[in-house]
Amino acid sequence: MRFACSVASIARGEPVEATASQVRHWLLVEVTGPWGRDAITQSELGPYAPEVWRRAMKQRSIRIIAIRRDLHHRSDGEGLRLVYVEAPRPGDSQASAHRIVVPALHDVVGATASLAGGHGLSDAWRPDSDRYVLVCTNGRHDACCATYGRPLVRDLRDSPWAAQVWECSHIGGDRWAANLVLLPDSLYFGHQDGASARRVLTAHDAGRLELPGFRGRTTSKLIEQAAEHHVRATLQLDRLDAVRAIERTDDHTVRITVLTPDGPAVCTLLLERHDVAAPTPLTCKGRPGQHYPEFHVLDMSIEPSAAPAN
């Protein structure tokens, strides 16, 4: 029987929280047709994505992700959609997303030249109020992403959120397949199927966070993700805006400002990181003998805060 990293992760009871990739800036590029292991270079985009451009984006901490409706159909008629997202941390202003449609893939570098140069977006980009429901289906990168991602996409195509659903390339954490990311809020969810994804989207529509399956927010470090998950679970806070600020004060301490039903409060958590030896590879094609981090909360104090509750 073929080894499946997602099945192995579930079997060993590996916690899903505090596992979201750290991404603050996203560039989504619509790429139809097949994707290779590296969907940017091993796809129809490859000949138009020179190394100097990819390196410039990486230096700006911009994560390039390929997206598509399906293998053959473009979303905007004859054009291809590009989306740039600046994801927020709690307490920041709202997430910023902008979109442009280009005629062909050879126009991608030109449309993003100002961004790659560190000068922001050109005036051709327009604000984008869409929500992007990304599901990783990059099976060439990891078989579990296709095995579990593609059925999830098919399920969501027959849902109220069909127009928001996009297949996407590798977003990190193959063993959490099916993986789902909500942009522009930049929230990761793992081990999703049709039923759980519908709960995630229903909750998000209502301004709430579905905590089961929540891997974390990409603008937080792993220890901050662990702290937020613990605070939300302990205080039963499911409002998206319940967490107003996250501050890591040292390697083991995280301070979180929250809005509870009784008013604002500050939670101070002491956490300890453990590197756990994985009994099986962490990806379908990975090597054995790897480790993954888990965070244990040693202490948490809660104090009322005079911070504004708006």
C-alpha cells in the first residue's frame, strides 16, 4: 500500500494547530494547464518567470502561488488574473488586496515589475474585494495534495462559495491535505473535506473562526499561532476579530490582547517548544528521521485591559 503522509499524520495524532506557513505578502498568478513539482517554473508560466524576477520577489518576502479554476478555463475571459495580497496581523488595518488582468503569461513580469523593484503596485492594479478560497491540488509536489485536494475542490464547486474557489500550487504542509487557505485574511486550515470546509466558510461568512482544523494565521510565528489557538480554545472565542494584538516578548512568552464577552483582556502565555521525532516521513516522498515542532502551554494569566473594545 502506498505511503500517504496525510494519513500518517492523522494516525499519529499530530496536532494541526501552529503549523501555518509564514506569509505576509502573496502574489497569485493564474496559470492554466498542468503544473510540475514547482508550479511556477514547471508550468506554462516557466518560460516567462526568469530567475531574476523570482529572486526579487523572494527578497521582498512575496510568495508566488499559481492558481487556476481548472486545467483549461481562464477566469476572466481571454485574460489571466493576478492578485497581490498584503495580509494583516491582528490590530492592523484590514487586509489589502489588488487585482489586474493581463492578456498572457509573458505580461506577468511587466505587470509586477514595480512590485519586484520594491516600489509597490502600479496604478493599473485595482482594489479587489473578493475572498479567495485556495485549495492545494499540486499533486506533482505531493500526492496527498491531489488525493485529498481535488475531491474538496469538486465538492466546493457545488456549493454557495463556488465562485471563490481556486486550485492552488504548494502552500506548505503536505501532510495536512486537504489544505485550505482563505485570503486576504491569510488563514490556514488542514485535513479538510467537504463537510469541514463548509463549516469553515459558513463561520467565516458570519465573522467567526472555525477552530477545529485551524492551522494558524500566516502573519504569526509558530509560537504565536500556538498561543492564539490556546487562548481561543480556553476562552471560547470564535469571533474573527476577538484577537486584537499578538506580541511575542521573548522566545517563550506571548502576550495576546483579546476582546471577551466581559470586555478586553490581556493574556500572557508561557510556552515551551518540543521537537518531536516523526516515526514516518513528513511528506509522501520525504526522507525518514525528521522532526516537527509542538508547543506546550506551561502557564497563562489573564488580566482585564483598558484597551478600547472597538
